[in-house]
Amino acid sequence: MSLRAIPVAELLATLAARDIKVWADDDRLRCNAPAGALTAEFREQLRDRKDEILDFLSMAATVARQQPAIVPLQSQGTRTPIFAVPGHVGAPFTFSDLSKHLGDDQPFYALQPSGYDGQSEPMERVEDIAEYFARQIVEYQPAGPYIIAGYCSGASTAFELAKILGQRGAEVRCVVLFGPLYPPTNEKLPRLAYFSARSHVEAIAREIAKRPTFAARLRYVSGRLGNRLRDLVIRFRERKQPVVADPVLESRARLKSTAMAAFRRYIPMPYSGRVCIVLPNTDWLRSGAAARRWLRVAPHADFYFGPANCRAASMLEDPEASAIAELYRKATKKLND
């Protein structure tokens, strides 16, 4: 897909991933990028889509001033809007690829936790994070209807958020948990680490098996090892460079550790609303994520499974995001009929 065809939110996420900063200065579009990062194609996009980008940045800034937790990935559409909680890292653009595959008619808002912006402090309880999100969602769109989603450890916050909204009379049509970890999973973490590592090795083995000849397989393995070695060299060199404290990165590091501590302390209580659990593959039921335990608090939850080669760490990213989007449509089809 060309950059011309992608939504502005995805374009900005792509630029951000390359550490290219774009902002509005009145009616001008400003940009700051590392050497070599701003390719000719990116320059063309910024020039030709200037007005479109400025409109998006203006809209996002308005939302951010009023509801700083709400990051609009797709604000248009007639379907029930999704409000989605990222994992413990807190990155709202975790959902960019999934939002793209759900289409232009699906409003999608990522929820950014306190502490991610570098200007606020992270919260220490899942209940407080969920309350923070609930207040801003209701201010943004009173009463609903909503679909609440959560990824990985963020599933617990999404689960609590749906309960809070429902208790206050809002219409929560469904809670969708993507690759959720069930809290507390402290005793399961070694098994989860082993399972994740095994899944990674199996994925590499499948890629090797696709190569038709021994020489092609050898080139694939050599390429992976070469890339890994270059990464190690770059990290070693970076460690020898003087470290300049970045307040945003420091805040996000605190957020990550605080969010995991909050997740481990959280004890979910029964919820009577509809819950759909989307797992990367059927094998994930045997992992340390303890997905079946959600049936203790959501006994009528429906399970949906991605393809065998889908991994939890990348299930919301391309190319897996397309299959996960299809599972979401299947899980929520009746809601939109």
C-alpha cells in the first residue's frame, strides 16, 4: 500500500516510529527528523497532504486538551466506536495497524495512560487507571454505546473500565480482550516466557521450511544472524555514548514498571456483559497467560483464535493484524447488523 492511500493517523505513526517529529505552527507544518530519516516519499507526503495533516493535528490537539487520554486513530464512521487500552508500555499506536484493517467506517480511539506523555505521573492501581479513562470517555461521548478493548496486560484495565461504565448506566456492547494476561500471573511468568520463546523459534523454523533449497535456507539464517549481530554492535556502541536524560523516556519507564505492578495486584470481579477473547492461536491456551481463567469472572466469554503462525507480541501488527481484524468482525458482527 502506498503512503498516499493510508490514513493520516497511520502516516504520523509511521513517521513517529522513525523518530520524525511533525507539529503544527499556526498554519505551517513543522518537521524535525534524524539525518537520512526523511525520505523523498515522506517529504512528498508532508507537502502534498499538508492541509489534511494540519486538520488532523488540530482535531487531535482539541481532543488532547479536553480528554488527554483519548487518541483518535479513526474518528469517522457509523459503527459502534472502539476505545482500546494498550499493554503495560502504554503506547496508543499499538492499535494503528488493527484500526487500519477495520476500515474507514470503524471509529477507533486508543487510550493513553497517565505518565506516557512525560508530563504526568503513572497511576498505581488498575481501578484508578480505569476510572481515569472512564471519566474522559463519558465526557467525550456520554452514555455510549461503546466497545471496550484491551491488549495483553491492558485487558485487565479494559475489563475494569467496562464494569465502571456499565455501573454508571452507559451502554457497553462488548468487551474485546486481545491476547489477554489473566492477573495475577506471577507464578506463570516463567512458563509464559518459555512459551513466547518457543513460539518465536517455531516461527523462524516455519520461515526456514518455506525456502526451497538448502542454500536459500542458509542465506535466511545468515541474514537473521547478521541482523542480530548488527543490533548487538549498535547497542554496545550506544552504551558507550554519554547518556542524556530524556524526561519523556524516563516517565515511560516508570509507567511500564508501575503498570505491571498494578496488573499483578489487580483482582478482577465478575462481569455480566458480553466478553470476547481473541487469542493469537489455539496453543496460547496452554501458555502462562492463563486465558481460561477469564471464565471465572466472565463465564459466558467467547473465544476466537488466530492462525497457527500468529504470535502474541505481534498479533496487532502487520501482517497478523489483518487476520485479527477479521476475528474482531466475526466476534462483533451481530452488534453491527
